[in-house]
Amino acid sequence: MVNDQFLMEMIRSELAEIVGQDYVSVAESDKLVYSTDWAWMPQMWLDRGERLRTPDFIVHPGSAEEISEILEVANKYRIPVVPWGGGSGTQGGALPIFGGILLDTKRMNKILAIDEKSLTVTAQAGVILSQLEWAVNEKGLTFPHYAASSNCATLGGALAPRGTGTISTKYGKAEDMVLSMQVVLPTGEIIRTPPVPQHASGPDWFRLFLGAEGTFGVITEATMRLDYLPEARLLRAVLFDDLSAALEAGRLMMTRRLEPFVIRLYDHNSTASQVKKILGYEFHGAYMVIGFDGDPEIAALQEKKALEICRSLGAQDLGREPGEKWWDHRYDFYYPPQNLKLPWMYGTTETVTTYDKIEGLYWAEKKAVEEGFADVGVQFIGHFSHWFHWGVMLYSRFIIENPPQDAREALRLHNRVWNAAMQAVIANGGMINEHHGVGLKLSRYMRRQFGTAWPLLLKIKKTIDPNGIMNPGKTGFGF
Amino acid sequence: MTIQDVLSTVENCRYCLMCRHVASVEYVTHKETLSPHGWALVIASVKRGLLEWNADTVDVLYSAPDNGNSRAHCVTNQPLPEAIAAARADVVRLNLAPQVVYEVGAALKEWSTPFARRKPGTVSGQGEVALFVGDEAQYLWPNCLIAALEILQKLNINPVLIGVGRNNGYLASSLGLPELAAELARATLAELDESGARQMLVLSPGDYFTFRQLYPERLGIDWPEAVELVELTTFLAARMEGGEIRFRRSDVGAAYAYVDPTHAVRVPGRHAAPRKLLASVLPGEPRELFWRRERAHPVGSTALQFTRPDIAEKLTLARLEDARRSGAELLVTDDAGTLKKLSERAAAFDLRVAGLYELLAENLIYIVQSN
């Protein structure tokens, strides 16, 4: 974005005066490493030896005040700013596609306060989630946002795309755990949202920043709800012949308020491939893990009732061991070489909808992908992982083991598969994403997703960010 | 390590972020590039022609700590530190490594250590038990060796001292000098053979890791299976639990914490022994650092002290800050290199540092005479 070397040096000096010389970089190695996040698209591009757009400056601010000053510089020179947490987003939300200033927030990693009475923790947005969890564990508490990316994602990164963790079914998404935030607006003002999330003191504006993925400002600090570490965690697995029956079992567990902390339901393909690969079990059917936690007697009773539901719908009880093994190895799916990795093409076309639509949506998406791309040997697998009182999330994935070697061809094919999946999702009442966010990858579907409400979001964006500097090209917003 | 192993590890790690939560250098620098995935991505990018080895990228390569956290926390045990060492060896061969690498290499070649201009001592006889001294214990914190010998002698163990003043080979390997590392390794193993020992004691987890794992993996040199390798803390803790030795409770009233030394994460299961020993000597409930046991961060005592002394310093200061926050006033550890680094900066944090072996030797009160 900054093409003029003279101006580049002037801006670099200005940034160094704000954060210190050590915290501004223009090194080629830094630019390359920060040019990709955890999305398949940029990783593939680099993998094929192609170059990505890199940031002009990588900056590590140490405070909200420094970020405010940086944004003043960015507005003055009309330079895009991309907030960066752990770089673990899968949607290309942190890609510096127009260059500019990349703001790595990980220097702001302090845990500021743990309130053992209100059960809250206040921390800077750059803290790594696992480190935050260790800190609160020392007081017998837990931050119940157990994302698969907890080892690498930051607190800000959990909030910005509206992330979800493994035990969200009972404890909620990250957005459900936030009490208040400090945000630096695109125009540099540092604001604090109200101290509690539920009140009747006007419109719920603080949620604007959740899901905005940095386009409405930079989250710098948050106060989050905690829970006590549970006394007991009971896990077991069941096996259904019929996916429909399994979905109904999950719906009943949720709507009857049995409060499982996890229901993880794998479709037949996932059971045959992923469950076998990681856990070593050869089951034929839809494998489901259910878990209940808290007071041991209550958890045991909840589990008993859940098992009754499952059995009534034809499930075979596989006992504790497969459930406990799943829990102990639930993140093993993400370690190489057993994770999905290049040179394969893959994508997580996840979605969420209400119970009356989910089965239809699953089959529609599966058909759109499998039939539309049979010629390239696509596999479609899915599991249902985050359950709500009103519906459930489908974590659907496609895999193509032999994609085109040419980067451009591969990207085109990738985008066509995504398009087929998203068209099926929208046509069948689903949302284009449940917890990975929109980023760059799904940006083009925002208008369709929000329909006549989309101009409202554009107006809000224009008001908050008049120069369009914040993370342009993401979540449907341009300059 | 074969180039194929290096390549597959780098390909696996370049886009994996699953060990970031324990990454020590990224924790103190906050830089994505100076993280396990960053190093792997830089190496992979050089391979793909997207970067080349130059001052910038070589500096990145030599910013990795090689203390083992990434591998210790990898479910699939990716040997990234080994891959980085192999990539450094390539850079050395291309004559592109930082000048200090060649300087340290020259010192290791001539003196077997970068810490003194003295040749290593010779093997002192034969016996059932040997003790590897190394260069850090000999030159950086000799009191730990003196204390260790005092305790052993009271157990009627007079170990044959080997490797007196000789680096164990880790440093050379880490810097990308595998041939030199192998030379040092063979010299130590020759002395071990000459000693006739059936058991070798080591003073630190760094030594244990080097002999048990680094030698075969990075140098293709097997540890002699007939010789049992034991960390001295583990050895002493077992004897304490067996009733062979007892320690007096010291009257030191300071709040204390055990600091897991650099490389501790590489030796699973070693964390309890030094704590048990310390608890028998010092009164009161010990404090614990946040970065402890399986997730212990290093101090700046790895090769970083030569290639990136600024990062090495940050690591040491971060551990001291961690200790200060724990409420400890006295820090205790067993590894000479860790002791040296901590002690250099401890006063600035109102902390004192003591060697574990010295504390044990001072307070040893009872020994069962073995037959």
C-alpha cells in the first residue's frame, strides 16, 4: 500500500516513536510470516511458491494508547490496519491483502485481575487462551472457552470472530462470556463498554464489536466470565445407525434442559475416517460423545436421562472409554501429520441453523458438494458439535486429496466448492458461519446473508470507520 | 538427522500453531516469526525460493532456543529443534552463519568449551560409577560439582570424573556444528569406556537429554546400553526415599521456589525428584513459578547466549519476574548454567539464588553405610 520509499521511512519513524524501535519491523522474514494466517488459501499460495501481499509494517503496540496513536497515523496517511492476535483464523481474516500496518496484539498479554467473587477475569486481548486458562486454574477456576485453537489463539481473537469452544453447548460461545471490553475505535478513541452485558440501559451496542473481526476497531481488553472447575466430568459414547435419530437425540437432550457440556455427533463418513484415524475405533454409524459435568450426583442423573433418550432412539451404548478417549485426544486432530494439511485441499464449510432445518441443510450441502465435485474425488464429512436450545451447528468439511498443482487453478476450484456449499447453506436456512468468522473467504456472501439489513451494517461501518482503514476487504467491508 | 527428516518436520510445523502456548522466545519477544511455526515457515520458504539465507533470515534461524518446549508439547512429537539444528548446519556449510558461531566453534575445537581457555581434564581412574562434569559445572558454577561429590562420597561413592571441562556436545549441535558435536561426544564416550563404569551420573537434565536423545538423533551415536544413565537428583531422591540419606531442616526462613532448569521439559518425569529433595531441606510450603515442570521456560543458557544475547537476557529476566510474582525470595535449582544466568540478574528482583546440591550437602545429616 505504501509504494513510496520516502514516505515509507517517514511513517516507519513515526511508528517507531510510538511503540519503540524494537517493536516495528519491515524485515522480509517478518513480512512473509505475517502474510498468512491459518486459512488454506494463503497457505496453499505460499506452498506453491507464490508470493502473497505482505504488510508494509509489523507493529507490536504495548497499550491501547499506543494503538490509538497508530490509528491516528493510519488515518492521516490512509493506510489499512490489520489487527493480528494468534494468526490462527481459518478465514483469511488477518491477511494484509492491501498491505499497510499489521498490529500484532500479543505484546498486550497481561492478566489484570481475577475476581473470585464475581467469577470474572480481566485480561488484555493479546493473552494466549491456554495461558489464561492456566492462570485461572491456579484459583480453582476455569475460563470455559475450550477452543481447539486455545494453544495459539488470543482472547481478542476469540471475541473478534465470535468463536466457540468444545464445551459451548453448556457454557456458551465466547461472546456469551464477555462482560465488558475496552476497544480502540478506528478514529482512535479508546472506549469501554458497559460493565455488565445484561441491563436495560439502552441498545446493546457493545456487541457491535463481536464478530466485526477488527473492522470496527481493536479489542484491547476484556472482562470474561469464569466458572468453577467442575467436580466431576462424565463422558461416554453411543452409536446410532441413523443420523436422523442421533440428531433427534441431541435435540431432546437440549430442549429437555439436560445441560450436557458436550454433544459431539459424527456423521457416518467422519466416524469411518476421522474417528478411526485419531481414536482407532472402527465403528459403522453415527458416533456420538456426550458429557455432563458439575456436581457428581446431578451429572450422573443427567447422563442417565440422556442415555435413556439415546437408547429410545436406537443407540448402542459404547460405554465410558470411547467418550473419555475422545475427550483426552480431542485436539489430536489438529497436530501434523494427522491433521488436514497441504497438499490436500480442504475447507470447513460450517454452518448453524434451527432444528427443523438442520437435517435438510446437511443433506443439501452434502449433495451440492459431493455431486458438484465428484469429478475431483471430493469427500464430504461432518459432525455436529455446538448445540443450542434452538438448533445445532454443522461442522462440515470437504477434502480433495489431489487438487490442481497450479495455485490459480487450485484457488478457483477451492472457491467453487465453497460457493456450492454456501449457496446450499443459505438456500436451506443456514448461516454462512457459526464460529470461524467471515474473514476474506466468506466476505462476498455477506450481502446475501443479511439481505435488506446489509445497508445498515454498511452505514455503521462508514460512521465508525470513515476512512475505511480497519481490516479492509473482510467481513464484506471494503474501503 | 537426515535431510528428509528435516524436510518433513519443517513441512509439518510451518503451518501448525499447536505448541505456541509454551513457546518461550515468542513469549518474551511477542514476534510471530520467532515462534516454532515461524522458524519452520522461514526454513520452508527458503526451500521454495520465497526467501533466501541472508542476515535477516539467518538471524531468525539462530533465534530459536533449542530447549525442547515445542517438541515436548507436540502430540505427534515433531522434532523441530532437530530440524532447526540441521538447517543451521546447512547455513554453516554455506558460510552464512553469524560470525559468533564460527568463533564458538573454534573455541570448542581447541578447548572443548567456550567458557575457558583450558583443555579438559583426563579420566581419573576406573570404577563402577562415573560422573559427567561438563564445562558448565566446571567453569560456571563449580560449587555444584564440589557439593555433589561431597554427598556422593558420604554415600561411599567415589565416581570417576569424566568430561571434566568438556562440553557435552549440545552447544556444537545446536549451533549447526554436528561434526564437532560428534567429536566431543566420542571423546566423552571414550572416557566413559576407559572408566569401566556401569552407571553414569549427570548433574543436569541438559546432560541427560544430550546423552540419551541428542547423541542418537542428531549425531547417530548410540548411548552404550550397558551403562545406566541417571540424573543425580533422581538418584539422590531415590536414596532419600529408601532411607539411605536424610537431611536436616535448614533454618533459612525465606519463601523459596524450585526453578526447573533449562532442558527440564526434555526429561519427562524428572520434576518431582528435586522438589522432594528441596522440601526435605527447606521449611514451609514452596512457591511455584508459572512456567514450571512440563511447561518450564528456559533461562538464557542455551546457544542463544552467543547468537542472540538480547533474547537470552529476556528469557532470564522473564523467569526472574515469574519467580518474583510467585512470592519467592530464594530460588533453587541444580543446573550450573541456569544457576549462573539467574544469579547474574537476581539482585535486581530482590531474589537470591542457591544451588540445590550445595543446600543438600550443607544439610546432610545421616547416611546408611552401604555394605
